[in-house]
Amino acid sequence: MKRLNPVNQARWARFCHNRRGYWSLWIFIVLFILCLGANLLANDKPLLVHYQQRTYFPLLVNYTEADFGGPLATAADYQDPWLKSRLSQHGWAVWAPIRFGDNTINFATRVPFPSPPSAQNWLGTDANGGDVLARILYGTRISLLFGLTLTIISSVMGIIAGALQGYYGGRVDLWGQRFIEVWSGMPTLFLIILLSSIIQPGFWWLLGITVMFGWMQLVGVVRAEFLRARNFDYIRAAQALGVSDRHIMSRHMLPNAMVATLTWLPFILCGSITTLTSLDFLGFGLPLGSPSLGELLLQGKNNLQAPWLGIAAFFSLAILLSLLIFIGEAVRDAFDPSKVH
């Protein structure tokens, strides 16, 4: 493994010195891995089935009741007591710790929906009979993937726009700034609500719309760094030697701009997750029935007699955003040379 240079070693040391941010990073990584494996932690299908000397993989292959001795060729319902007894009599099955998927309805409960926490549903069920913990796992995964994708795409677009404005200056910078002023002044939330009433919202549609209006967050930071660096002697010397603009921008100027840019990324990720949560809460986000923290918050508001819904959604979102804020503060300290330990 390639060793870090002395500058990056000092930055990593400053990051580790911020114990709150350091441990928040590890907790966030663990939570992210657990959410990525939500299908293995919460699923209404067995992870592995051994039936009559044969091995089945229900997570990967859709089997029918006929495959397990049933009369119909319909999709196997592994929550059916008949099928459960067949599997226990003629083989065995390995189940996920939570035997409910993101849209599984618990018909076995005797309490009306939403039902309180129990041994079967650790955080209770929502108004539709879905397991709250399972929906939190799947909803957090969607929120993280949406936020990370939005952060990466919008950051790349913002860095490119800021670099071009700062390096070339003049008319490029002037017209670029006027366009950004007009574009950033548009009411983003109202436009998304308007478009959602015309087009059926989905993950990629929401991602495209939010990228369209959210790519300007890093333009000012990168533009300022490029405006400052383009007058340095080594940049003018490289231009005089005939080095291409692309090479100068990517090799000599961009690394300096990335120092300020990296400190913003955790906070941009926070904003991306909050955007999706807000849209889902207002009913203009993911399609109906999709697991979402915002939709769970909405159910908590509409079902005040079931406080576990709002409490579970609130703490899930609060813990996730707090971890990202603590990581962002540690990254900011790591890139600040005045912070010593």
C-alpha cells in the first residue's frame, strides 16, 4: 500500500484527533454497509432453502409453489403457514434476522395497524402493516444512494463550471456568473412540485431534477481558487511553455481547489438526503409505497396515536445527519493547517 505523503499524513492525524468525527466515520461506514445488505437483514424470503435434498436460493431465483410440492404454479409465498410447514417437514431454511421486506404486510398480527413494537415487529408496523425497522433499513439505503449520487454528479458539474470561470475569466466568468445568478434564483422546490404533478416521479427522475438545480454549490469555491491561482508564477510559466489549458487546470490548479472543495462534501451530502426526505414528506418524492424516511415521518404526523412511527423516523434521520455533520467538521479541521494537536 502506497504511503501517504507528509502533508496528507498530517491531515489524517488532524482528522483522527477529532475523536467525534473519527468515530462518526466508522459508525457511518458500518451503517452504510448494513443498509447496502438490507436484503440479507430484512426479507420475507429465506436466504437459503434445503428441500428434499435440493438447495434453493429464493433471493436470487423466483420459485413457485409447485417447486415445493404445491398444486399451483404461482409465486411461492414464504409467509404462508402451509409452505412454512412443508419446508420444516422436508428440509430447512435460513431466514434473515427480520422476516419482513420493505413492502411485506404482517397479516399475522392481531393488533390493528399501526401496531406497537413487539417481539415480531421490533419497531412496530406502519399504517399499511409494513415492518418499521425493515422500511427504515431500505429507506436509509435509498436515501444514502440518492444523496451520494447527487453529491458526486453535482460536485463534478460545479467543479468544472467553477474551474472554467476562474481560469479563463473575462466574458466566460461574466456570463457564467450571470447565468448562475438567474438559475439559482429559481424556486427549486416549487418547480419540482409542479413537474411532479405532470410526470410520475421516480428515483432517476428526481435525481435528474435535483442535479439540474443543485450543481451550483461548489462553483463559487472552485472559481475563487482558480482566480487566485491563475496569476501564480508557475502557472504563467506553464502557459508560456505551451502547456495545454486542460493539463494546467487538472494537474496544477485543481489539487489546490480540492482542498476547499472536500470540506464541503459531507455537508452537501446532508443537504441531498434532506432534499429527498422533504419531497417524500410532502408527497412529491418517490413512488407510492417506496420505503422512505420522509414517508415514515409523514405517517408519524398522520398517526399521532402511534408515536413509535415518528420517533423511529426522527431518530433514524437525526443520527444519520449528525454523523455526516461530525464527519464534515473533522474534514474541515483536517484541511485547516492552523489546527494542531
